Amino acid sequence: MSTRNRFAALPRIAALSLALAVPAVSAAVQAANAQTATPDESYVFGLVTLTPMMHVPMAGAASYAQLIRLLQSQGYADIKVTPLSPNSFDPRPELMHPDLTFTSAADDAARDTAIHAGWNGTAVKNGRMVEVYVDRVPR
């Protein structure tokens, strides 16, 4: 077979290969991007968060029950606050430790546990989750 004949079919082979490859690549990309479950998009990596923050000014002697009541009075629901602080190994302690998470102002432990400055948990308003940060204010 001459060199000229060998390369005459090359454009047809390349076009056929491309025609077969494009749908396969497209299907692979769609499968890779398909969501199997609703992801938790609030955390990107470790403690980096895309969730909006809400700062709540409170006195140092305030309890978690007072914080929950304040959030409820402002229209927040699904409140999950905890005395634990997030870290790189446990970025969502309110989810990882439900036994140390307060969701109701009627909880005895919530009335007895003082809040701390900084991140204290999460709450939801109008279907949107916010991070709850407590800022200490003088009495």
C-alpha cells in the first residue's frame, strides 16, 4: 500500500473517531457532575464556609436558652447551638454531637450552659441557613 493511499482514509477515520468519542466524553462528564444526594454546600474545606454569618450581641452571662429565645423572636427556626467550637477535624459539631446540641429553650442544659463568644451553631430563616456568632457586649 502506498503512502498516498494510507493517508487518504485518515480524515474519514479521524471524523469517525471524533463522532464516537464526543458522546462518550459528554456522558462521562454528565455522570461526573450528577448529584447523587443533596450536598452540604455550606462548607468548602475544613472551616471555610460559604454560609452567611449572623452576629448576635449578648452579655457574657447569657445562656443558650436565652440565645435560642432571641433567635426565635427574630423568626429563626431549626436552631442548633452547641458549646463546642468547630475545628478542622469537626467543622460541624452541632451535627456530629447531637447530645451536646441545644435546640430548645426549654432544655435544662441550655438554661444552665453559658454561651461563648464566637461561633455557637446554626439557624434557619426563610429556608436559608446562617451561622450564629455571638459578640460579647458589656452589661
